[in-house]
Amino acid sequence: MYTSINSPQKRLSKDAIKVWLISDTITNVIGFLILGVLFYLDYRFSWIEWIEWILIGITGLTIIGAGWSLILPFLLYKNWRYDVDKEFLQLKSGAINETHQLIPMTKIQSVMTEQGPILKKYGLCSVSVETMGSSHTIPVLPKEVAVELRNQIAQYAKIKEVEQ
């Protein structure tokens, strides 16, 4: 009655680390620019003294977050796995809190590929799977692999194309 389910083995693209580092760098630069503007406004308009202390605290937390964002992509890449078969889509991620998800093919309602500007630069896509109550994403795959995976999941889940 019970069958053994092997742990997923397929990995993300090696360019995932570059994509995540670029994305995090852009986010951090925007955050530091906003903090710079707030510090300038504090200096220019002589805001209440406690606002400056709050800005200093936020800056400290932002610096710690920026440092963490240089380590996190390597941990994500090392621990992200996925696999697909006729019964389940398996997703496994997490270095500290490991998450292993089994999504039954019968519960999948839609599957799509997504590609933002950074992913497009490296020829990568993300595959998103929608179920009744949640959404799951396989983040950074080569475009050919992502399209093949999307089609395979759609075939296993018996998703039909809707013509409008």
C-alpha cells in the first residue's frame, strides 16, 4: 500500500547564485539610497533627535541584512531540489529549516513559466504551480528545462489549454 518516495535530486541552474546576488544587490542599493535621503532630510530639517537614532538603528539592521544577502544565495542553491513524476511534484529547500513538499498532480490547477529582466539576461525562467489553496515556485531553471518541466507537469496534471 505504501510506496517509497525518493528524495528529489534535480538542481537549479548554476546561474541562480548570480541572479540572486544581482537581485539582492539592487534591493540593497535602493534601501541604502532611501536611508541616505532620510539622513539628508533629518540633517536639513533638524528633525527630533530620536528620529536620528531610529535611522541609525535601521541602518545597522540594513547593513546586517546586506551581509546576509551575500551568503543566502549560496545556501539556497546548495539546498534547493525538485523532481516530478506522474503522481507528485516534489520541492525540497532550506538550509536551517528544511522543507520537503509533495504536491499531488491531481491538485494542480495551473502551471506557468515566468521570466523577469534579470532571468531573461541569463536565459532562465521560473516555473509556478498553482493549487486550490497555494502557489509553489521552482525559481531558476534554464528556459528549455523550464518549458519542458511546465509541459510535463501540465500533461501529468491533465491541465487542458483554454482557448479564448
